[in-house]
Amino acid sequence: MKIKTFGFLVLGFISMYGQTAVIEVNYETKIIQDSINKSQINIYSSTLLCNNLESSYYSREAKAFYNRNSNETKTTGTINTNYGAIPKYPKSVSSVYKNRENLIVSMPVGRYIFTYEEPQLKWEILNDKKEIKGLKSRLAKTTTDTGDTFFAWFTDEIAIPDGPFRFKGLSGLVLEVYNNNRTIEIYATDIKKSEEIIEPLHYITNVKTKSKNQFLEARKTYQENPSIYNGNMRIFDENGNETTKKMTDRIKSHTTFLD
């Protein structure tokens, strides 16, 4: 009963605030990036601020990193390179900004952020049902433009057509997402009211692409030769030993992508 009242209040705030969020949803993402070494799991947290028309999805750490004048800014440490010490990047710097039907995605390729318009997903509603955090949820299925199949649990009890990353456009809020072989899993960990302003992240090295294909081609090139988009930067540990090869080998081993 309490959840249904919350859903009613969410809808009531939408016309009042416009570009202000009505809810904040925090998600945890788990990605097995190397399909050969499945014991290595990359885990990071992201926040979705949304109303019925607009949303922004990003990590709080990334927002603080790029918004240097913000009170949220925290010291994340530095990395030793041949260019001197540079700030350590957050675990995840990607973000998604939605305004009505337009979905703008920003993804890293080396030191650069490529921004492109993401095509909308086409969903198939399945018969499966379950409760997630006390919310009645249904299962949907989609195949992305890059050929991966994803499943999403969503709830009509929070009637906002949004969710993590690009998984939006259903009749309610998406609470869980996973791909066919479970190398990518996203779970909502917390849902609460919000009045934060919805806005995209402001990147420093932003490359605005003409299409998503330009990003995919750049990422493929980066996989083959990571130094291209890193400005031939060399990495050293705290003892002065070069670790560049270890980093490039790790990049080349990535076989799972959220796109």
C-alpha cells in the first residue's frame, strides 16, 4: 500500500518540476569483461535521476570527477605516467541523458568520451512475473542493434518509462537487466524521491559523433592498439616500474561490452 502511494506521488510531481527529478534509483552493475577469465568481475554503482520525460544516468564518482568545482568532488588519487601524475579515472565514466524520445549516450574510448544518439529498443513482453523489492514486476526481452539479447524486469507500480543505461521505453521503471549469458547484470539497489536537477555530465574530452558506428569503429581500433586513444601514454606503478603492457593486455582481453 505504501509503495502504491509513492507511485501516485511520483506522477503528481512531474508537471510541477519539469527538469527536476521525481525519483532517484541507484543501480549496481556487474560485468564479466573477459569471457575466458570469468572470475574477474567489474562492479560499479550508477544513479538514475528521472521523471516521465527526462533522465540522466551516471556514476556519482564520475560526476564529481568532471565537475571539479562541485562540493561532491573527492580526491580519487593519481596515476604516474610519462606526462607526470594525472588524476585517477573513476571505475565508470559513461553516462546516458534522455530528453523525451532522444537518448544520448557517452562512452569512453581511451582518454576520450564519444557521444552519440542511441537507437530505441523494441521490447517483447513475456509472461514471467515476480516481486522485486515488494513491487509487482514483469519480464521483457529485447535484442540490441549490436546483436546482444537482454532481459529486463520492470514494474508498472512506478509508471515511469525509464531504467538503467539504454534500457528504457517500457510502461514502468526497469529494476533488473541481464544479457543472455549473464556476463552483464544490473540491479536496482535503492529507490527514493528526489528533487535534483536532471542534466547531462559535462566532459572535458568529448567527441561528438555523427553516428553510433563511429564510436564502435573507434572502440575496435582502440582494442587493437590502445595507445592510439591514450596519446602514447605510458603507465608506471608507485615504484617506478612500467605497467603499460599490463594495461594494454587487459584492454585487449575485453570481450563483453555494454552498448
